[in-house]
Amino acid sequence: MHDSALATADAEMLITQFKFLDTDGDGTLSPLEFRTGVKPLNKRLPVERQLKNPGELFKSLDADGNGGISFDGFTGGFGLK
């Protein structure tokens, strides 16, 4: 797959995941939304790939420390800008 096509596919996947996690549709992931949404995603992954500590990932994606993850923070945390 071409790099730009891969980047587009990655971006589309992150958009879908963000929308899935953002249950109230306000454009920001709360800690509760994030923890709640990670559970069903983890169930789809092999044990060795499951997220062990969602709280730590949440903190790292909450770049400005305001207690929520914006879409830009979410995508930026996974290497897409």
C-alpha cells in the first residue's frame, strides 16, 4: 500500500475510533468515555496486544492536562497530525 493511502486508512480508522469512544458527541473524550470504550476494543485484541492501563494512555493523550482528549490530541498521540 502506498504511504499516502496508508496514512489515509490510518486517519479514517482513528476518526472511527474517536467517534466510537466519544459517546456524548461533544468532541472530547472524558476519562469515563475512554475507559468504557477501551473495554470492548480490548476484547477484540489478543491478550498480548490489549491495553493494560487505559488511564496511563489517557494521561499521555491529554496533552494539555485539561482532563479530556480532543480529536487533535487523540490523532497526534498516534502519530497523525
